[in-house]
Amino acid sequence: MTPSYLDIKSQFPVLTKAPAPGQPPLVYLDTAATAQKPKAVLDAMDQFYRESYGTVRRGVYRLSEKATAAYEGTRKKVAALLGAASEKEIIYTRGATDGLNLVAASYGGSQLKAGDEIILSQLEHHANIVPWQLVAEKTGAAIRVIPCDDRGVLDLEAYRALLTSGKVKIVAVGHVSNALGTINPIREMADLAHAAGAVIVVDGAQGISHMPVDVRALGADFYAFSSHKMFGPTGVGILYGRYELLEKMPPYQGGGDMIRQVTFEKTTYQNPPHRFEAGTPSIAEVVGLGAAVDWLQSVGLDKIQAHEHALLQYGTRLLSQIPGLTLIGTAPEKAGVLGFVLEGIHPHDIGTMLDMDGIAIRAGHHCAQPVMARFNVPATARASLGPYNTEADLDALAAGIRKIQGMFK
């Protein structure tokens, strides 16, 4: 039986903990930065450390074999969650940033040459910009950028024009903008990229926990995300890659467990995915990720998407009624992100004063400085939604904003 959303909030210890004397209760509106953790994830990791901890893939004793089964079991869970063809297409990373760097350095570094082009979008997080700049500097490839309109919607006609050069080898784009909430049309963009002979790399950090994701239906060649944004622990993430592409890629890092045989004369490497997993991994964190996948499946990503969409509509109406508030990012296809500026009040001041009332939002450029430049603002205040949020949380946000405006009069 799927729990109600009231029950879901009750599953998150930090959201149900009684506040300290004199302190307000927590209203958490920063899920785009990191999601809170349900008790199921915390318990799974605690139990693993207490009862099942051991190294993986190397020990021949029972504890190691049990840990390995849990570790590789998460890989199978993630493959099923993403609709991947095989668990061999699932690589453990340190997070979305690490996964994007892996693709840029390994695939990009081995496939790009001088004169080739990489297409990015104006909406990208720095993690899907800087790795491509680094590989472009090394290979002589050039970066081209898809612009967006005043709503934060990508200009697909401009994208089509960029693809006509005949030089594009890689398109790298976010599934959902972390700063604006725009949901990009990945299937259409993938079809256009493939028709032009390019692969598409999708930054899925803001997509994976807010909507169902099927990488083959999306047409994604690579899809990267972080565990901590999908209710799991920090320190682990996933890179999905089509196996025929992974097979061609050289190792990203060297060390133990990614090798077949090492001599001082020559080293041979494992097949994917283990080729890209050097060293002792974040074992307990992978177990926690597996528990997060189970939790997401039990709630239902379709239900999470519907719930957050209803909250987004409610929050948009509330904030739009506040004089002097401008929403930044008004795409018709949008996830649960409410970025805004207040006339005469810096976003950092908004964030600090809301915190005094127990309301946690993010304020700054959100690691998306090109987005801020596009909208001619130094920063925004950003409230972002999760399945544990309610209309009451958004009521508190709106009341807090009006209170701040009153203080500045």
C-alpha cells in the first residue's frame, strides 16, 4: 500500500524532530541542493555497518560475499529503475559531477579532436560546463551554446542550426535546470543529436528523483546523477552509459579492482562497468542508495511527480501575488523549483532572514552563473520541492517573504 504524503513526511526524522526551545519548526525547501533521508535509508546503512560490513569483490569469506551481494544488488536495482538494458551499463561514481567528468575525460578525451564541436545549453550547472571546457582545451574542440528565452525554455531552432555544422560530436544537457526548474525535451534533443552523428550526455541530477526516468525511452547515451539528491547518502552516484560506448572508453582512473592483470610492462583492464571503478568504493553508501531506490519505488515516482507539480502550481500562485517579487524561470514544462528575486532585497538576506523562521531555502547563483547572467541577476532565492513538502510549507514561505518586505519598508 502506498503511504499518504502525510505518512511520507513522518518517515523523515529531521522533518519530525521537535525543535529546540525557542526555535521554530523546520520548513525544508532546499531539495534541489540535497534531499533529506527517510528512516529506511538510515536504517539500511546502520544495519549494514553493524552486521554486514566487509570489503567487496575481493574477499572469499562470508562477510565479504554478503557485502558484495548487497553492493551488486544495488547495481541491478538502479538498472531496473532507469530501464537500462543491463546492469553492466551502471557505473558507480562519487556523484553526478564525477560521472560527467568521467564521460568528458574518457569518452570526450578519446573521441574528440581539433575542430570538433560540443554543444551545451545556457541552462547548465557548472558540473556540465567545466568538464567540457577542460576536455575542449586538451583536444582543440570548440564549445557551442544553445540559448534560452525569457521563460527559461531552450531555443530548439537555434539547437537545430548548431547541429548543421557537421562537426558536433557531443551534446551535453541537463534533464532539469537546477536554477529554473525547466524540464528540457530530452527525447527530441536526443533524436536530433543522433541524426547529426552526435551522442547526448544528460545531467540527470535534478530529474531522477522527481519523475520516472527511462534512459532508453529518452534516447540518452549517458545519464549521470547523485544519490544524495534522490534521498540516499552523499559520496555515491551513478553514470549510465550505453554498453557499446563504454566498451570503447579508456579507464578514467587507475588502481585496484579495475584491472585484469598488472605487470610493470603492461596492464590490462576489466570490462565495463568495473573498468571505471578503481579502488575501494563507498560500500555502505551504495547500500544506502539501494535502499533509496527501494523507497522511491514503494512511493512511486509518478505519484511524486504529480504531488510536486500540484505544489509547484500552488506555490507559483502564492508567490505571484506578492508585490515586488519576480519569478525567474517560468517554463511551461517545469519541475518543483521556485526561483525569485525581491525588489530592493538581496537573495542572501532573504535566505538568512527566512532561516530565522525555520525556513530553509537556497540563495546564490546555484552553480549556474551563465543562467544568472542570462537573466541579468547576480543571484536568486530558490525554494525547491520534495515529496515531503506540503501547501503549509509554501504558506510559511509566502508569509516569511511578506514579513521580510515589511522589515525593509
